[in-house]
Amino acid sequence: MKDSINLSNIKKFSKTFKTSKTNSLSRNALIKNDATNVAVDWDAFRNINHTFSNVISNQMPVTNQKASGRCWGFAGLNLMRLNLAEKYNLDDFEFSQNYFMFWDKLEKANYFLENIIKTFKEPYDGRLMMHLLYNPVQDGGQWDMFVNLIEKYGVVPQTVMPETHHSSKSNLMNYFLTHKLREFAWILRKMSKRKTTIAKLRRNKENMISTIYSMLCMFLGNPPENFNWEVRNKKNKFFRFNNLTPKKFFKNHVKINLKDKVCLIHAPMSNKKMNELYTINFLGNVVGGNIIKYANVKIDELKRATIKSIKNNEAVWFGCDVGKMLHRDLGVMDMNLFDYEILLNTKFNMNKGVRLEYGDSLMTHAMLFTGVDIKNGKPVKWRVENSWGNKSGDKGYYLMSDSWFNEYNYEVVIDKKYLTQKILNLFNKDPVKLDPWDPMGALAIK
């Protein structure tokens, strides 16, 4: 074939297509049906079973992030609510995801404008500036960013700061916030080129952040400073706590030490070593807070630590590429559930590392592992608490095959007590800095 497609090529392509009856069958099926359903393998489908050998206790009804990208916050708050529910014997509870979102947006706005001040010498059309300007107050985030917010602002029950239209459907709010922040970036860069002092830039930034705060109050409501909490548990016992602050509520009522948890990733890419600590430049939310830290280790290390956690009745926050080999209605993520190679008459040959390097895969979603099915000493499937409501899967709980874990799970957050000393030592190193657009940061830039 030459550099351009010619008529001879088209005739050859058409002839090749028509020589296969399988191609015609696939065409006829796909014209009227969704590929996800057409490709389902019957043997894999009939073996779907949401029963697991090891499941944490105190599981609660799933939450619903609706039309927002707050999965990482939902997963983190869902992890924390398990501790609260165990302490007070509750059958259901939700922290305010809206309260969490408010402070995340405000901190991201400040983080963005600080980065604009630091990078004023960068060309506006360079890759770094284009990256920073692309999505400055995105809904997504990473574990260390979650910890930053909880430690600084605490938490409140959902009843104290409930969902609003724009917390559940964030696109329009994000548009206006982004529009305003880009305007502020333009102003700060103009001032910087006139050799304005950092002190004066930050005085102007304070007024800018005040504007963002007001906009957030309009979209999400004013965050509470004090509140009362009343709750009745499974045994009908009533509790009342008065004059709480968000930080006091977290400190006194949520039995969890977030600082004891660290991130393990599996990124088998040519530019990343195993048993190395990484961070990502210009990725964060709270200026002066914890930076993103990942220890890149073998996939079996992620599994081993996750199994230990679940067996000790502790759920595990994780990040994955959820849309791949997923049947959303069934709530199943399984490499063997679909036979796209037969349906589309072609082989798919990229491995996990190549998919990451060539933009075919990245972290897109965070959820919780709440169970594992172990057979002959090895995991065969995993129970997942999602945050997409209760209409799919097992009342909102999903099933992940172990082969899917291998291919599309990238990160787990593990308590240090479940890790070997060799892995713990990695977190004492200075992290290797990755580019802001690295796929390991993708969960935070959705």
C-alpha cells in the first residue's frame, strides 16, 4: 500500500471483508444490537455468582455519585463510614459528599492559581500551560488529596450538608468555575510579566479565591461550621451529639487513621521501575499538603495486601480503568465475559504496559474492595462497592474477576501494617517525579 488510500485498496478491503461469513454475521448483529451484549460469552455469563468466601462485615447500601466525577471522594468516605457504622452499630450512613466537594473545589482553585504564579515564564501554548489550563477544578482526585481535605476540613453527615443539583450534576458548575479561573490565570500572568511582586500577586489571588468561594456557596450551599448529630442504631438505641465541628466529628467519631494508609500501584511501563517511589508534578489540591506518592510494585503485592486487609475486615480503596471489559447492567468486570476477538474478527495484542504507554488505558474510577473469593489459596474474583447507585450488579455491588484485576487495576490504598518492610522502606525515599500528564495521575484530572 502507498501513502494514501486508493480505489484499488478499497476494492481489496471490500473483497476481504466479504470472504468471511463471520464478518457478515457480526455486521448483521451489530447493526441492531449493542456490541457489549452481542459479545457476551454464554459460558462466562452463566458462571456469574456474587458469592464470595471472604466479605467484610457491616456492608451498607451503595451510594450514588450521579453525574459527577467524585468517585475517589465517594470511595474514601464510604471507607470511613464503615468505621463509623461499626462504632455505633449503624445499618446505613453517609458522610456529606457535597461538603467534601466544596472544599476540594476551593483548594484546587488555590492550587491552580499558585501554579500559575510559579509558571508565568512558561509559554501560554506550551504543553505544561495547556495541561494546567485544561481542567483546573476537575471532579477527580487521588488518595493523598483525599487525606489532605479530611485532615484540614473534617467531615459532616450528609443530612447536615445534603446534595444539591450541581453537586450531583457538576458539568455546568465546573464550566463557570473553570471559565473564571482561566480569566484569573490570564490576569496573574499579565501582572507577572510586569514584574509584580509575589506578595501583590497573592493579594490579588485572595480576592480571586473569595470570588470562587462565593460561587461555590451559590452552587453547593454554605458549608456548616457547627452542627448537631442525631442517629438511631440497629438496636434502636438513640444517640445525640451537640455542638460538633466538622474536625471534631472526624476526630472523635470516626475511628480511622488516614496517615497509616499508603498507595501501591502496578504500572509495568518502560519508563517506570518496579520497587520505586513516584510522585506527579503539579498534581494535588492543598498547597503545603501531602504530595501524591505511589510505590510501584508487582501485581501480586497489591493482591496480597488487599487480601490481608479484607480478611481483617478492612475495605480497600482502589483505582482502575473501569470501562474496559465491563458489563454495567450485570455489574461484572471480567476478561472472559466478552469475546470481542471473535465478534470483530481481529486479535487485540497490547499488554498492560503498552496500553498505558499508548493512551489506551489509564485510571478512570475509584471504588472499594469489600470481599474476595479464594479457591485453593488463590483469589478468583473480588467484591467491589461501587458508587453508581443500586440499579446494576448485586444492588450496586460489582464483581471483578482476578484476571481483570491483573489487566486493569492500577492502585490500592493499604494500611502499613499489611505491608512488608521492603515495601515500607520505599516510602522513605525521595520520589521520582513524573510528568503532569502521566497516566498514573489520570484519576485526578477527569
